[in-house]
Amino acid sequence: MSASNREFDADVAVIGAGPAGIAAATRAAEAGARVVIVDESPNVGGQIWRHRPGAAAPTGAIRWLARLERSGARVLAESTVFDLHRDDRDGFVVAFERAGAPGELRARALVLATGARERFLPFPGWTIPGVIGVGGAQALLKAGASVRGKTIVIAGSGPLLLPVAASLVHAGAHLALVAEQAPARRVASFAVGLWRRPAALRDAVRYRAGFLRVPYRLGEWVTEARGASVLTSVVMTDGRSSRAIPCDLLCVGFGLVPNTELPRHVGCSIADGVVRVDDRQATSVQGVFCAGEPTGIGGVDLALVEGEIAGLCAAEQGGAASSPLRARRARLRRLAAEMDRAFALRDELRRLPTAETIVCRCEDVAYGALYRDWSPRQAKLYARAGMGACQGRVCGPALEFLLGWDGDAVIRAPVTPTLLGAMCGREGDAPSVARVPSQPGNRNAPMRDE
Amino acid sequence: MVGDLTSRHDAIVVGAGIVGAACAHALARDGLRVLLLDARYAAGGSTSAGMGHLVVMDDSSAQLALTRLSTELWRALARELPPAVEHEPCGTIWVASDESELDAVRAKHALCAREGIASEVLGPRELAMLEPQLRPGLAGGLLVPGDGVVYQPSATLWLIEQARESGATLREGVRVDRISDHAVHCGATVLRADVIVNAAGADAPRLTTALPIVPRKGHLAITDRHPGFVRHQLVELGYLASAHTMTTESVAFNVQPRATHQVLVGSSRELVGWDASLNRRILSRMLERAIAYMPALAALSVVRTWTGFRPATPDKLPLVGAWPETRGLWIAAGHEGLGITTSLGTARLIADLVAGREPPIDATPFAPTRAIAAATVH
Amino acid sequence: MADGPTAGIVMHVDGVAMHPGAGTSVAAAMLNAGTWGFRRSVRGEPRGPLCGMGICHECRVTIDGIAHRRACLVLVANGMRVETGGDGA
């Protein structure tokens, strides 16, 4: 791989190619800045606009994607950012790994648009293959997975349940149930409040219409997943009685958690779990902007507005055309806050895991192994919770909900696990990134026919 | 927190790292009522940052004696250690990259033979068979089968548990501000005991200012699980030079298999005060050196990197023994990169010296008084 | 959903040939072929995709000799060799 494929120079580097990143990159490039946008997925779109390379993009994305393409911003897909730091000239260096080789992107300004991930909560059986996220189901579906004829239960919380339910039905699944843990009165009063927001209301109605014949139960949640090597049924409860539902897939997710790892790594100040930004989407670090979910969960429309503002400001065009954007942002943030309150997680969810339930999946740490008066640092050290490959991204939010632990650990490179060779600037050629030969100790035992 | 400690203790150990924990254990087993204190939490300092290597090291005859005693003590404990301690008797291979290093290997082998330490010289073919991921063209190595690896945070907790079973008390979150004759001071509270042990590692000079201990920073990287990739702890002979000289910075090839099948990659040394931030340049150099010895390391997935501070002394030996300037005070600190290994030997020395018994090895080279003698006017 | 043999991609998972459509992720292709266990946890339990977006690392498989690749982030390619069951205790 030649140097020209590995080293990039830009005025603005955008990290994350979801709606916020796409909007930021587009506006910055249209304003004349040299822009490079980086994402670890094979294609741009993030989660909600995910689509296969060459396939049709989701409707809402088409115009923005066309605009991105026209803007001249350069897209680096399949590129995993593992380090981010200042260079010696007040700019930044983004270190990434792509196709086994390291790459470097230098930029004067950064827009961090790293999106959000799902909050998973542990309950007995949640590690059985066949239990996937709600956003996870959407992602896998869009990546080509077939759910035709599969019996599916969706259980969890938040507005994401609706579009995913509609997608799964559209894809030919037999959706047995959609269960929202928030109590009926809270969700109902939120829904009633939507008359003030016709666009959101239209969306909600449209999604619900997509799975009209499927029961959408409020105040219900999953307590157990059953099966040996693969899921066979789930147990649902409403707090009074329980019932088992046979199914092939359980889609479970309890809201969204902002991906603040890169912002924290580069030193951005965080408050209440989100990146603090000012009116220009600027963080506490000079030259670093942040847009979309990491500044507060708020959905695609808010992400787009914040992205536009961040892109313009990063390209130093912040004064131009941003007042209507700012007003829109304010309205959308208010809606996001209302959603937060409506779908807050109930206390019963804290009592789902037993002492045997795995809470850290990467290291197989059971709930009972974590003493309550341990700090998160002690838990990592003594029980290894959070020391595995996901670097605490799954168990962190779970333990925060269960035990009140706050995840403010220092984030060091690699911010995502990456190849050792990439971390020291090694090329991906034959001798250095050598294939690990199979050997007796390798322990790869095929999983088939369990 | 300290308010409830009204009962008298025979011994107070300051610092619940592995050295303090081992001392508390040894003293408690001798029948002393021991109080173990830590400003934060057990194993929270240098202990948790290290490699957990149990190794015989021959930089000096005193170091050899202490590490050899210690590895024997670890081997004797092996059967008692629970799975969480992840004790692996994987041995060490000192890797020789050329003929002159192979000569050094032979000299080490002769020394081990004289000292009754099992070791075996490996030629290039044997080396390749034992560790197929090492690059071709190396000259050979020295296998020391009695060495091993532990997960040292768990080992520390286990030692503390054993100490508790013999009546010791652990109090975390208690910061000692000052040590005086037969006493430690924690804020307004004074705790008294006949025996005070300063086992505060790199922080020991805060309490006993004349201790010549400085923080020597190291980097480590740990990979995801890759079973069978490496079987022994592998160290290049140049590691000794790196550990020996107190130059500004150095890296050395040092790779270790963990019971979890993760590969731990080190090592680096630099003197930069207490700056714990990751130094990309040094990390890069360290990883490059490791790849030079094991090319396929480049394809492993790194999950985490971190830094830590070794408590380093000018003569590479720890300070273990009485500190006459303060009555009742004993020092057990300054173990540089050998704290995990020599925790047990150190504890044995301290317990014997406190009890007035003849220790199993000569304790004079470790006498803290040598620091007073050597100290120049500041 | 597989686009059929005309898409021209042949990959092997644990030695078994598959013909996923172009643009499918390795994870999706494996799920479509009925493989739900991708790896073994520390205690030896079967695990498969959870988050679908590269966060949870539960979908890790060995691809073309490189271990711990997240199957949900990698597109299928002709001639690709995937091995499951890695990791584990």
C-alpha cells in the first residue's frame, strides 16, 4: 500500500459518517474546506442511514448523500480510528487502521460525529445467540441478513422500537410482540404531546402502521431468554404475570448511549455523560467540534442540524446561514428531552440479573462477582469487568444503570481494538502483518452443529 | 474510617500493594496483630500496572539470591493459589539474537548451575520448536523452567485474605501523612504499633524522605485472546541492559502469555517524573522491537495499553530492613521491575528481621541504611 | 438476502462454501446460512452478534488468518475464508 493511500491532509476531518458527519462534511466542503470523512463501516450512513454499497439509500438520506458526493469531501470507509491527538502545529492527527495497515489523517479542525450505541441490560439468558439489539437487528437487516419467516419478539425501550418493528415486518418476519417497558400513561402522554410536532407524529403513525397487526404492549419487559446454543423462547412480564413466547430472535435494547470515547480521548469536557458544546458545536478543546448523538441523544433531524452547524464552524464559516439552523436545533433538543423523560427506564430492570447472570460479556464476569462497594476501577482490576475487547462499551452503561457506577475512566489508544502492527505504523505487507499460522494450540473449534 | 481502629496493633503496614500484602501476611502468620493500610485500594499502584512475571534475575548476586528465594517461595505456594491468581509455571526463555548474546546465555547457564537453578541452553532449532513465532535467524536462548506468571491483582488480594485469616485487618482509603516513632499519622488520627513497615512503593519517599526511590515509567500493551501464540515468557538479553542503566529511555523485547491466552507486550523504561500519559513514540518503539523478534505479533489485536511506575533505586536493589532514624520503622520498598517476584522474599526477610531470626539469605545488601550512608547533601 | 449464484461470491465458513450476495456483511451471510454461534466466550459458551455495529465484539471470527475481526463490519469477498469458534478458554 503506497504512502498516498495512507497519509491524508485536510482542513477539516470528520469522524463518523452518519447523518451528523455527512452534514458536517458536506457543509464544510461546500464552504471551501478540504474535508476527509472517516468511518469504520464499509459504507457511509451510520446506523439509521445504513445501506449496502451500491444499494439504494434510505429515502431521507438520498439528497444528503448526493450532496456529499458533489461537495468534494473525501470518504475513507472501512477505516477504524484508534488514536487521535494534537500534532506539533496546533492541528490534529487521526491515526486509523484500514485493511490491516495504518493510516494518518492530519487536519486543522475536527468534527467528532461518532453517534450512539444501544444500551444493553443484562438478564438471564441474554448471552444466548439469537438475542440481538433493536438497532442491532436494523443493522444486520440492512447488511443483508434475512428474517423472512422468523418469529421475532422486540422488547426494550424507546422510539427506535417502532421503525425497527416496521422494517422487520416489511422484511417478512413474523413479529409476535413489541414490548415497551415504559408505563402506558407516560408513553400515552408523550404521544398526546406530539400534536405539537406534526413531523414526529407522522413518523410515529407511519411506523405503527407498518406493524399494525402486531401487539404493541406498554409496561411490559423481558425477564428471561431461554435456549441452549440458540434462542428458543423468551419470558415477558408486566409486573403482575409472566408468559413465555417461543421465538427465533429477540431484539432487545434500552435506549441509546452516546459514543463519547473519542471526544474523551482527545480531552473534551463531558457533563452528564455527553460532550459539552457551545452554540457553535465547539467542544472545550480548541479546534474540536462535536455533533449529533454524542452531544445528547436526539435522533436524525437534530444530528443533521448540529452537523451542519459544526461543519460550517469548523470550516470557519460559522456566521453564515446558521440562525435558522440554531432555532431548529433548539426545537429538536426540546423534543429529545421529552423523549428522554417519557422512556426513562423502570426500576424493575435493575432486578433482572441474578448473581449468575453475566454482566461483562467479553470477560464472562457474573453479576455476583462484583461487590457493590468496589469502584469501577477495582471491578476492572479484580474481576476484569470492562477489560475485554469492547472496552466497557456494553457493560459500562449496564453497570452504570445497575450499580450507579460512572464511566469516566481515562481513554487511551487504541480507542477501539486494533492491530498491533498498525499501532506502530507498520505496513500491511507480507512479512510484517504475517498471517498467524494455524497450530495445535490455536483452539479454533468450529461452532457448527451445536 | 480510621475512627474505629481503637485496638492496638503489633504491626502497621503502609501500602497494600503486593509487597505490603505479602509483608502483612508473613507478619500475621508470625502471630502479630497486623493493620494493613492503603490510601486508595489494594493493588491500586505499581502492582496492578506490572507484568506479573515471576523471574530469576542475575544483575547482581544479591538480586539473584532474592529472586531465587522468591521464585522458590512462589513454587511452594503454587498448589494453594486459587484459579483467579492464574499462576502459570510457563518458564522464561532469555532470547539470544546473535553469537555474542549466546555467549552471555552460556555464562548465565553456568551461573544458574552453580546456584542450583534449573536452566537449559537452547540452540536455534530447539528455540524455534519451543516458540515457533520467534523470527528465524536467532542464535538460541536460555530456558529457565522454574519461572512463571501470575495475575498479580488477584495474588495481592489472596495474600490479604490469607493475612486476614491470621487476624490481620485491611483498611483502604486511609492515607498516611507521616510516620514517627512507632506511629503513623492519618490526618488527626495517630495509630501506634511496635512495628511500622513502609511498603508504599514509588510513594515511599513521601513518608521516608531520604529513600532514594524514583518512579521509572513503563508502557505495556495487551492483546485479545490468541491461544498458543506464545508459551513462555520471552525476554531479550538486552532487557538486562535496559533495566540496569538509568539512562533517559529504553525499550526491550519482553512478551508474556497470560492464562487468559492474551499476550502481554512490554517493555519500556524512562524517567519522566509522575507523568502517566501514554508516550506514543516510546510505545511505538516498544511494539516495533517486539515485532522484530516475533513478526506475527503485528497481526494480533491490541485491546489496551497502559503505563505504570516502577519504584527504582540507584543500585537496582530494593530497600528491605530497619530504618534506624525512626524507631520501629522498617522499609520494604524500591523493587523496580521485580516487585511481584520478590514480594514473597521481601516478606520473608522482613518477618525474620522483625522476629530477630536469621533470614535465609544475607539481608545486608538490601539494608536501607546504605541509602543514609550514600546520601549526599540535597 | 442472497442475490444468488450470479453474484459470483464464494466464501468458506469452517470449510463450508457459501454464496452470499455482494455487499452483504460476513455476519449477515453467516446468519443467513443458519450459523448463530460465531465464537466461544471465556467460559466456552457460544456467542453471536449482538449490536450489529462493531461495538460489542461478540461477532468476532478469524477471516483469512487474522483473528478477532468483527464480522458485522466486514463485507464478504470472493475467496474469503472464515473460521468460527475462536477465543474461548
